[in-house]
Amino acid sequence: MDVLDLFLELAAIESPPGGERPVADAVAAYLARLGVAVEEDDAGARVGAGAGNLLCRLPGARGGDGGVRIFLCAHLDTVPPAGRVEPVVEDGVVRNAGGTILGADNKAAVAVMLEAARRVLEERRPHAGVELLFTPKEEVGLRGAYAFDHTRLGARVGFVYDQAAPIGEVVVGAPTQRSLELRFAGRAAHAGMYPEEGRSAIAAAARAIADMRLGRLDEETSANVGVIAGGTARNIVPDRCVVEAEVRSHADAKVSQLVQEILDAATFGASLAECEVEATVEQTYRAYRFAPGDPPVRLAAAALERCGFAPRYVLTGGGADANVFNERGLPCVNLANGMLDIHTPDERIAVADLEAMVDVTLALVDAAAAARG
């Protein structure tokens, strides 16, 4: 089974957040056939996932103190599909004939890492230590990675393949994200007979949202209101409305300032409508930033160059499991793997990119083995 066949098999298994068990079992069975022991933690029960984090260590590491031990991480879940998943290959590109997401995010990375592991073992490739980690519930706040005990890793440098862009992009910076839930409370009343007795929570939320700065605010900052839910019937003045929002920035000071602006807008909007508002703010993940000369970036660049790709250093507006490990003091770099239009019915990945990322992974193993520890 080559990387394409493996990816087609994994992509056909639906695994929305919380439903990771079938794909986790497929991954564990594949590794077992390679003779690799797999450890599963209890994160599934703790975060409501269908499976815990899967960790395995490739045997056959070279003795001595040379080289750098690395870990490779990919997530098992996908955004929920809106229909069946039927991966097909058309003109060298894998798409979903079912008209919904393909799941290349992140099963393309899962397949590549598994195929690279097979090659490392089959070819008896020298390495300084390689660990594979597969996480659940990444798509809903990196919850599997946050639940993982990172001290179980022997490697101190990691890589994820979770950037939807052409191969060669090296993510050297990702933002902090904070999520907000604003709960507006008013007073219910019959909208036709006694509207003056009501206090509309939806009107309060609408006024608050109108005063918020949303969208792309500068080159490193964005804000969004993504969910609004409230009311019970069109003829009742709504006494409840919940607004879900988020703020992202590469600068923590801007995150704090923008969160406060949103809270102030919510308070003001509620007061104008004679309503009340309560808010919950949670930090989803923290920003990180690398320089091109930092060790994990140098390793990534060396691997890409060995495979004929020119490294391109970029900042991203999204989060990945790499945020978690960087927050915990384990340098972890996110690499683009060629997937495109993720989270949409047009999601796709070229077969050539799947194969190229296997080569990049093997080159990464070689570069780490040759590096000074």
C-alpha cells in the first residue's frame, strides 16, 4: 500500500471531532502491522473525543549522542462532513465525489507520516529518534493536543503538516486566539399586544455587534462574530440571545485591547436596550514566532531544499497543534503540505504532493540525524 492508497482509505473514514475512533483504529492497526507499539492515553474521555492521543516511537534509532530527536504530529479529526466522503483521483488530484469536504486536513499528513515511518523501518534508515503523535479534536480548539502529557515525548523538536498551501511554506509565526461568548438577557413579552413591556436581547446584541470592529483590522489582527442564537418565536420579544465571537492577533497586546473593546460594546449595547449581558472569555491558543535561523526552521529548510523546494517563511492567521507544543516549550514548526481549499467541497490535494511530502519527511529524518544535538 503506497501513500495514495493509504490516504484514500483514511479519507473515506468519517471522523468529525468526537468521532475519531474508526480512523484511530485504522492508524493503530497500520502501525501494528509495521511492528510498532502504539500507546493511547485517556484524553478521549477527558475531552469527549472518540479516541485518545496515539503515540508511537520508531525502533532502530542510532546509538550515541549525535543527531536531534524529532516528533511528527497530525490530527485525526476533520471538520464535520455535510455528506458522504468518496475520495476519487481525477487528473492526478484527489477530490471528494460526495460533494463535501475531503479530509486532506489532516489525513494527508497522517498518511504521509505513516508511509514515511514504513520507509524508515523497511530501509533501516538511521535516525536519532522519531516519534509519531496523532491527536483528536484539533478542529474544535486543539483539545487533544492540550490534553496530551508532552513530557511523554523524548523528542524536543516537532513538526506538523497543517498549512493549506503549496509545499515549501514554513510557518514561522501563528497568532493568539481568544474566544468570547456574550449572553444577553432581556424580558419576554407578546410582540403584538405588549411589545413595550419587552426588552429585546436580540436588539441589544445587534447594537453591540454594530459597534464592534470586525474583519481584517491590520496585517496581524482579525476579529469575527460567527454565531448568533436567540429568541423562541417571531411573535415574542426575545429575552435571550447568545453571541459567539473570536479575536486573533500575532501581538498579545492587540488581542487584549480588542477583547476589551468587544466587551465594552456588549455592555453599551445591553444598556441601550435595557438588558443585561454576561461574558465568558477563553484563550484558545497562544502565539509563537520563529526566526529563520532557529534550529527547527533550519531542519525544515534543509529537508525542503534536499527535495528541490525553496523554503518560504510565512505567518499564518490560523492555529494548529504546533501552537500547543510551542506554548509548552517544545519548538514545533508547521509545514505546508499542498492541500487546498480545506473545509470546503472543493478541498483537494495532488497525488504528487502526497508523494513529495513523504520525501520531505524522509529528508527531515535524515537532516535531524545529521544535525548536532
